[in-house]
Amino acid sequence: IGMSNNHSYDLGASGIEATKRFWAAMPADVLTFGLVENGKEDDIPIYEKNGLRFACLAYTQYTNGLPTPQNAVAHVIYTSDTATIERQIKKARALADVVLVSVHWGNEDSHTPTDEQRTLAQQMADWGADLIIGTHPHVLQGAQWLEREGRSPALVAYSLGNFVSAQSRPDEMIGAVLSCTFTKQGDQETKIENVHFNPTVTHYGRNYSDVAVYFLKDYTAELANQHGVRTEYPNFDYDYIENAVKETIPQEFL
């Protein structure tokens, strides 16, 4: 569970404390990261599965103008703090088979990654990140392999869009679930394979009723024609969804 985003500070120090307390009560196999306890910035969260060790890190570009609350038990790490990000990723690289990074960044409702996103993505890949998953724009952005010296390429998904939401614009209805396989043979480096973006559609009726999420492969033209977003955007239909996906996600990932 990644907890570094532009709403992390919305309810101040008490909200941060309640969040940490809630997730601490979850079963042991639930790993949280992104709200870093004070003084533990160099502790790298590790998730183990099927013999592989996954280091999980998260950063955010914004907290909606809210500073770190006084007396907060934990805090986010901003994307501007590249010194800490570099230190954490390099340490994670030494501890884990796979380094996963979640980054809350970019411009809302834009399908185009900013120069800042692209620069930071390449830096994180060079420091040792294997898979970078972007959030915040509410719409799909592109994905690409990032070449790096001495290792196989890293993968960045600049934004997976919304998974479930009751927002009001057509492209905010369209997201994707990213699936991939991590494999490791002996002492060789772990490889990312079988990368696939599975497009999703958040569907609702009039006045945001009956919100549901479908994989696009299970969605229909009939459902699209009944979507509540058509009240304001009558051009939203099944072809609109398909075209939005194809124009944003490279064909190799579809």
C-alpha cells in the first residue's frame, strides 16, 4: 500500500497517526510505504514473495500546498528531494531483487508526461529502480523502457489513470491495471517480462449511480452508450475509449 500522495497531509498530524495505526493493525503480509516515520528514512520496506525480495518506495511531487504537520509521526518524501531518493534507491538496490517505486507526479488530466517526470524517471532507473509506477494525473499516460548502464532496462508507467473514481470527464473514466512477471535464475539479475497494460473503464449511470469497474475486454458498446458521463460529453462511446487507450499506451504493451 503506497501512501505518498497529494492528500497525505489533508488531516494533519492526527490523520497521519490514524493512518499509521490503521495499517499497523493489518495482517503481517500487508506492507505499507511512503509515509516515513521520523528518523527511519534509511529503513527500506521489503516484501518477500516466491523467493524474491521486493523493495518498495514512494514519493510525491505535491501535498496540495500543505507543509509537513508539526508533531507528525511520519512524513512524505518529495520528488524534489533527489538526494534522499538517490540514497534510498541505491540502498534498496543492495537489499532487494526488485526495486519498485511509486511516484505521485505530473499534471492532472494531461496525457503527456512532463520533462520533470521523464528526467526523474531516468535518474531513478540509473540509481537502481526496476519498475516505476506513476499516479496523480487521473488519466493514462505513456510507458517506456529506460535504458541503464550495466543492467537490463527499467520500466516506467507514467500514469495508470484512475482505477475507480466518480470524476466527471471522459478520459478520467479510463485507466489500466499493469501486469508483469519477475523472474530470476540463480545469481542472475531479476528480469521484468510479460508486461501488459489491461485497460479498465469506470462506469456509472445518471447522477453517478451504480459505480462499477470493468476491464475493457468485458465492457460493451451498449454499456458505454449508457454511461452517465455522456450527459455532459455525448461523444463518449466504446470507440472513444479504445482510441484513447491506443493513442496513449504503446502497442507493445497492449
